Amino acid sequence: MPNNPFTETVFSHLKKGQTVNIEGPKGNFVLQEDSTRPTLFLAYSHGFAPIKSLVEHAISLDMVAAFHLYWIIPADGEHYQSNQCRAWADALDNFQYTPLTASSDEETQLKQALAQVVADYPDLNDFEVYLAGTDSFVTVAEALLRQHHLPDSQCHLATVI
């Protein structure tokens, strides 16, 4: 990206073989390692990437009592790592995976897909919930889940393009 300080440093100042130290993660979309609540992961389309990272982290820590991944895709999309998700479900007693495909206009399709989540979990007061997807998905999902008693402190959001 032109006129970006990071881009300028990488392409103009770094030398081949030079060590680069990176510190992370930063922000609020990190696994709440001290929580003992069951966890819901809701990914829409490419929001699966940050959710996958959190699921893998939770698996490596072996500290989540129960967790459920819902991966929602638009009608023209695909669950490109569904085999991985099914493998987690097969290998872990405390992990569930539900692939969902949405249809019709975007807001309606998101509400229809999210209806399955709230049907499965009508009261979210005792859950940690991680949402990742488009801005519209995060907005629609957050509003719907808050209607089902999801506290602010237990709702973790990431918007992806």
C-alpha cells in the first residue's frame, strides 16, 4: 500500500535475513483463557479464518468445557475446510460442528442461519461467544444474540473483509 509506514519499512528498509520480531495477539478478539463457560464460535464466510485460530488455540490448551462451531456461508460459497471441522468433532468429545448455508438476500439469510443458533441455545447468559465475519453479519448476529441474554463482556467480535 503506498504511503503506509509498515509497507515502506518492509520493502525499503528490511534486508534479506534480517530478524523481525512480532508481538501479538492484540485487541479484544482473543480467547478468554480464564473463562470456564461453554463457548460458541460463529463464523460467516471468510470469518472462519480468525475463528479457526481461536478453536485451534482452545484445543491446544484443552481448557474449554464445551464448544460449538457454526460456520455460515452464503449460497454461492463453500465450507472449504469442512473436513478439518468434522475431524475436530470426531476427535473431541466436547466439540460440535454445524455447517450452515444461507440463502436469499444477505440480512434475511443471516437471520435464517442464526435462527438455528438461538434455537439450539435460547439463553446465552452463561456462554462466551465469538463472532467473525462481514460487518453486516457481525451487526445482525450481535443484535440477535443480545436478545437472547448474551452479556457484553462475553461477546467478542471481529470484522473481516
